[in-house]
Amino acid sequence: DTLSEQVHPDLNAKCAFLTGGATGIGHSIARGLAAQGVTVAIADINEEAAKSAAAALGDGHVGLGVDVRDSASVTRAFARAVEMLGAVDICIANAGVSSMRPAVDLTVEDWDFNMNVNARGVFLTNQAAARHFRKTGTGVIVNTASLAGKVGAPFLGHYSASKFAVIGWTQALARELAPLGIRVNAVCPGFVKTGMQDREVEWEGALRGISGTEVVQDYIDQTPLGRLETPEDVANVAIFLCSEAARFMTGQAINVTGGVYM
Ligand code: NAI
């Protein structure tokens, strides 16, 4: 799928720190930002993939290893991004994981893994950015939440809880940083064609006793705009939120679901 050709001239020559950008939605946001003239530091737990994704964007972009669950690792990666890019003006906290399991079978490990990557990871990534933005006096933050952060879904209790946390945190931070002129928003994708979706389709099919193709078709049938969501659908909105076009928006969690949730 292609990215929107809308141009945001104010983004040109800015620098971004983006987590979970080696694949999927994050990678698409990285490509979209680069197309606007933004230099991107892609930080991912898969350092090799982050480096090759950054190299594919062209000169100047960098790939870094990070585990967003780990405070020291996030601090180190963010500092390295500032050092290598010379600045960071945009923070995209996108790294996330999911799994599907009936609540009665959910383990403490499932719960902690989802909460630690999805909720703690956003907190630590945003905190590193906020500390930097407080010094530079400028900055914008976009977090990847989820439709599951607005509506609970069966077998996704642990994931839903972590994404509700992301939205609550986004609102609190938005109020706290607004006096500094720093905006904090979130995007809430529905069901996007990525590696995460491939895995979920398999789990959901197994749990419901239907094929993966039927799971996907069911979802398309429930989507008013009548097709599967792409990473670029999400990236376009994330990039808009980074831009001056969204200058009077903060604390928002924008649904990008083809109308599944209104
Ligand atoms: P993906 O699995 O393709 O990409 C996730 C990226 O995060 C990977 O590159 C992975 O290596 C990285 N990552 C995982 N754990 C990490 C950690 N501890 N530290 C640093 N990086 C880590 O998945 P996708 O679909 O692109 O997901 C991106 C975000 O979008 C996630 O926050 C996810 O919850 C959210 N989302 C995805 C939806 C979907 O249907 N695919 C729907 C709604 C939200």
C-alpha cells in the first residue's frame, strides 16, 4: 500500500525516535516520516532488523537496539539517538506485543509480558522524550495504542488492559506537558495486516475452530469501509499528529479502524 502524498513542510529536517520500527506499523511510520524529510532513529529489540530498516530509508537514518521494558536500555538508546541525529523532536512509542488466550488460562507471564512491553514500554519511552523535550523546549509524542484500548475483546484481556493503560497515560501526560507546548496523542488501529495480525489470526482461528481466512473475512465483513487495514492507513494519521496540522490536538486517541469503532 502507498503512503499519502500529503506534505507537511514543518516536519522537514526534524528528527524522530521511533520504537518497534523494524517491521509492521512502526516501519511504515518510519518510511512516512522519512518521506517528509524527517531523520529517523529506529529502535527495536531486533537490532539487526532495525539497522537494515534504517539503511533502507537512506542516508542519515540510524537503527538501534532497545528493549522498551528496560529503563536503562531506553535511556541509553534515546541518548544515542540524540547523539547520532543531533536532536530528537518527535517520539513515536510504537513497540508492542500481543497474544490471545482465554482469561481462565492466562498466566502471570502472559499478563506481565504484555503489560511490560505495551504499557511500561510506552511510559519509559515517553519519559526519556519528555526529559529531553523539557530541556529543548519543543517536541511531539505519538503512541500506538489500539482499538483494544477502547473496547475489551475476548481472549485479549491482558493486551486490552495494557492498551487502556496507554490511553490513560497519554491523557495524563498530555495535560502535564501542555504548558510546555508539547503535544501527546495516540493512534488506535483496528486489525492491521502485519506479523502481529498473522499470529493473531492463527490463534483466533484455533480458539474459534475456524480457518485463518475466515477470521480475516469476518473482520472485513464488520468493517464499514470494507477492506483490511494497512500499516500505511495508520502511518498517515500518526504523521498528521506529528505535524503542525494537528497543532491544537493533544490527549487524543484517534481511531483508525475503517469505521469498526465510532
Ligand atoms: P509487529 O510485530 O509487526 O511489530 C512490532 C515491533 O515491535 C517489532 O519490530 C518488534 O521487534 C518490536 N518489539 C517487540 N518487543 C519489543 C521490545 N521489548 N522492545 C523494543 N521493540 C520491541 O506488530 P505491529 O502490528 O506493527 O504492531 C505495532 C504496534 O501496533 C503495537 O504496539 C501493536 O500493539 C499495535 N497494534 C497493532 C494492531 C494490528 O492489528 N497489527 C492493531 C492495533 C494496535
